[in-house]
Amino acid sequence: MNLVRALCCSLGVSLATPLFAGAALAQTDATTGSAVANPGETSSIDMSAIDSVDECMVALICIDRYLWSLYARTPKTDTIKVPEQIKAAVKRRGKTRTVTRTITKLVDEDFTWKDPKAAARFGMSPADYVIGGMDQSFRITLYHALRALDEAGFMPGITSAFRDDYRQAIAAGQKAQTDRSYHGGSFRGGYGHGLAADIVSVKGETRAERWASSEQLWKWIDTHEKELGIGRPYRDRDAPHVAPLDGKEYAAHRVEPNTQHAELKAKTRQRVALRSDHGLLKHVRAARPSRAQSRLQTRST
């Protein structure tokens, strides 16, 4: 209880929110079947039940508001590869010809518009879409991890959280299949089941400074992932991407490969041993005399 109160106070939210208190009161009345004739009489109401419901609901609101504040303060910029065709003059066998070549350019992209557009397709606010689309338990884990990063001085920010199939389809760079993203693809359960977020550091005046701060933040996550409850499944291949340690994505890319490697080694050893045994058996059979030779030897003696 005290932790929840401290959390809400730190975010400027009062526990005496009439809306949730009224909702809790109504829920208590519906559960107990009691009718309150005089608002001043509370002997028939379980006040502890009201407090627990009220504080729980407000705590979740506080968590969502904190996550949204980190998302809102983070620049949504990225460097993407854009193919571009250019014409160039080349000499072949003494003749000059014009050919078309494709080169790749690195271009800065502002993707601030993508989440609001995806939210509009859902008919909801960007905050409800981006934060509300994540799994509730993951939001709580992510909240504690980001608070720890904030207290450590890394100034964390969120560039991406929940993504539906449409939002994943318009994402650029390294990404999963449209419906299989752990950010919230339909194959993974869709809205309310997002189990991934992209986090960076907003510390620094320039983009280069923020990138350097982000690299320090990611290394700190790698070192303290067990305490934080989140980790980076892809490390440098998709550096900002984090997921819960007990989730399938982390297990598939950070746990299972090691297990599979060990199993592969064991199977290889087993095959080598079987081949050795098979070769030894052949050698023994070749050294043994046949039945006919044994009979002949017996008769000759």
C-alpha cells in the first residue's frame, strides 16, 4: 500500500480520486448486497476493499502515465537505407555508355506520424494505442526497469511500444513479419498482448550525443537484465528492442540457441560414437572365421 501511495504521489496523482472511489463503492455494494442509507454510515461497507481497488486502479494509471511521458519526450527519428537509382557513364571497349546503377543512401527519417496514424485506425488516442496495447504485466516490469534507468542517470525514452499489423507494415529497417511482431502482431495476440518496446536515451543535445548515451544505456541493460526483468533479444542487430526475460522472444533468441547448440554437440558426439562402434564391429566380424571355415578347420584336425 505504501509503495503504491509513494508511486502515485511521485507522479502527482491523488489516491482520493472520486471516480475510482465511487466505482469501488459500487463494486463493494454489488458484492455484499448492502444498501447505504446514510452516506455518513460506513459500518456496512468494507473500507479495506474500497482502498485496495482504488489504489490498484490508480497505480496502473500512474504507470501508464509515466510510460507515456517517456514516450512523449523521445524524438522519433531514425536512419534508414533508401535505394536510389543514378545514371553513370562508363567506357566499354572504347565506347562510352550510360548505365543505371542502384546505390544505397542513409537518410534521416522522422516517424512521429506513424503511431498516431495507426491509433486513428483503431479509433483511439495515441496514448491508449501505444501504451495500452502492451501486456499489463509487461508494462509493470517495463515501468520498474525504466525507473531504475532513470535513477541511474540514463534518461530513458521510448520510441516504440505496441504495434498492430498495420503499424508493423509501415515500419522501416530491421523488423519481423507484419503479423508476427512481438510488439503486438495479430499472430502474437494483438492489442493488449504487446511484449516488446524500443528504448533509447534522450540524454544529449545532438543526435550523436544521444546515440552515445543510448549505447551506454543498452550496455547497462545487458549487465543488469536479471534485476530489471527485461533484456535485448537481438543485441546489436536491433539494439533498442527489449522484451521480458520470461517471454518467448527472449528465450528463442538468447536461451534456446545455447540449448540447441549443446544438444547438437551431444548428438554429434553420439553419432561419432556410433560410427566408431559400427567400424569396430565390422573389424571384429572381418577377423572372425566363417562357419564354413570353422567346419573345415574342425574336419582337418
